[in-house]
Amino acid sequence: MSKIQFLKYSLIIYLLDISVSFAAIDTELEHVIQTVSYAFNVQDVQTIRQYIHPQYGYIYWNKIGVPINQSFYTRSEFSFPQYEANGSNMWFYQAPKANQKLIKSTQLPTMDCTSWNKSGLFYTTNNHKPFSGLSKNNQDIIEMSQQELNLELKKILPFEKQLVELQYVGKSKDIGDDMHLFFSKINGKWYFSALDNAGNCDA
């Protein structure tokens, strides 16, 4: 292969990589993520309700002691946790501004209970079934019967078929300057499906 042929081949591969990269971006998903994320910032309840599935609702995580509580709510029941509240409805997150760049990543930010390792608005596909996993882990702790567990897993099923996880971390990288959401594709359409308001490293 001549040098010119090699350069042509390299250029073709580069252009193919670019086209594949752009094809991999789901514009509908990113629109939903950015709209919902900013709605959290300005506390726009009506906008967020538009992106909650009318039949399945959404999942809410909160924590007072151990374990993490997993609750199910309808679209009309959505409301924001209160910053000055005590107990289960305390506000544990911060939300990004409208111009925050959205980054598709294979690795979400991680933290060590002191600070996060990177800042930004990141999302990734989640194949680990976090909702059903939490239900199974909690079964013995909260004395849930097998029948109750099966009913809960049935509720969860639509959310985990195609799940995306979002982690926002502010420029400070401080614990609490962050927000953790989930989005699910149900019947061909993306929805906001879960809010993690359990806090980080809380007993």
C-alpha cells in the first residue's frame, strides 16, 4: 500500500468513526434529559410531569438511616423535595443550568464521600437493573414477602428495559453539588423515570 493509499484509507476510517459517533447520539433522549434537568433547576413541576409516563409514573429514592427507600408515584403526584424540610423530603441535590453541556460517557463521575472526581452533566446506558436490585436487597431488611417483591418487580420491569442514568456534578465537585436521575425508553419514547434523593454517604 502506497503512502497516498494509506492516507486515503485513514481518512475514510476517520470519517466513518465520526459518522458512527454522531449516529450513536439519540437526539430525542438528549432533548428530554436537558429539558428535565433544567426544569429541576427552575422547579418547573408542569414540565417534568409532561415527561413522566402517564401509566407507570416514576420512582423515588430517599433515605432516613438504612436502607434506601424505593417508592412509586404517579405523574400527578410529582413534586420537588424541599430544601429546608426534615426527613424523607429533604432536598439533597443541585440542578444544572440551561446551557450546561451534556456529555455521553461510559464512565459516570464517582465520589469518595469527600468530593467527586470530575464535574459536568454526564449520562450513560445502565444495564445493571438498579431498581430491581434494590428491591431484592431490601426484601429481608424491610420484611417484604415474596408476593410483595414479585408485585414490585412487575412495576419496575418497564423502567429497566432500556435505562439511561444521569449524573450531574457542579464545578465545585462538592458532595451535595450534584443530581442523580434516570430516564427510560417505554414504547419508543423517552421518559424521566427516577429521582435519587437519598443523599450521598448519609447514615
